Amino acid sequence: MTTIHITTKTGDGGESSLANGQRLPKTSSYFEVVGTLDELNSWIGLCVAILPDEAIRIKKQLQSIQETLFYVGAQVAQSPKAILPPEKVKDLEKWQKYLENKLEKNWHTKFLLPGGTVIGAQLDITRTVCRRAERVLIAHAQQVEVSPVLTQYLNRLSDYLYLVRCYTNQQLSYEEIEFVAKK
């Protein structure tokens, strides 16, 4: 019986490999993007874990997004097999429309304090990590060619996460606190 170890020791010198085998410093923008996507995926996993059981539709959408983020990361890491299809952006847009139609009137005209409920706060954190992932991807795209579908996906995803946050707080009957600038 062969024992398989997680430790390869190949990264001890500060380098790691892309999916295509190319070795780069761990400080490369490739790994900054992939690491931030991994962090985003982990935050989404936490949201799935703490969403109420009644939110099965949202949970399934978030789990689908988690799978898609693996493809996004693989494409960034130069996997020859990973290409994010534009249909994934369309899926997010379809889910957004569904949530928009479920939200109370004038939901989009308010600037809300982050949080509200525990899951609302987690979704707000997840959304901000998504925005950071989008920024590091765009910075990376200034150095190497990146499919525009990847940036479109992350942009739509942050919007979707905001809608899920608003919808979930509404479903939990939380009365949002609106930011109003003092005169």
C-alpha cells in the first residue's frame, strides 16, 4: 500500500506551479488571483453552511458558484482544460433577476449598513472579498491576457451576492438600517 502525502516540499523555495507546469514565484499575480478566489470560495462555503435550511434554492446556486470558481481559478492558473463558458455569466444574471423581483419596492434606492443578520453580515463580507478578487484579477489582466468572461463573472457575482444578502435579510424579517447622510 502506497502512502500519499500532501507535502511535496517543491514550494519550500518560494515557488509554485501553474496548472500548465510553469514554475513561478509565489508572489506572482497568478497566485494572488488564485488565492483570493480560494478565499472567496471558502467564504461562500461558510454562507452555505449557515443559511437557513429553507434557503435550499440559494444554497444550490451558491454551491454551483463554488464549482464555477474552481474553473475560474484553473483558467487563471493556465489549465489547458478550463475555459469558463459565457453561459455562467448568464446564469448569474438570471438568478439576479429572480431575486430582484422578490425584493421589496425601491430596494435599489437605499444605501444599507452592512450586516443586519448573521448571514447578512457573512454575505456582505463575501461580497467584499469578491470585489477584491475582481480587483486583483483586473490588475493581473494588465500584465497577461485574461478572458473578459472571467472579469464579467466576478462583477456579476458581487452583484448577485448583494442581492442574496438583501433577500435573505428580507426573508428573515430584518428591518434594514439605511445610511442617511447628516446635513
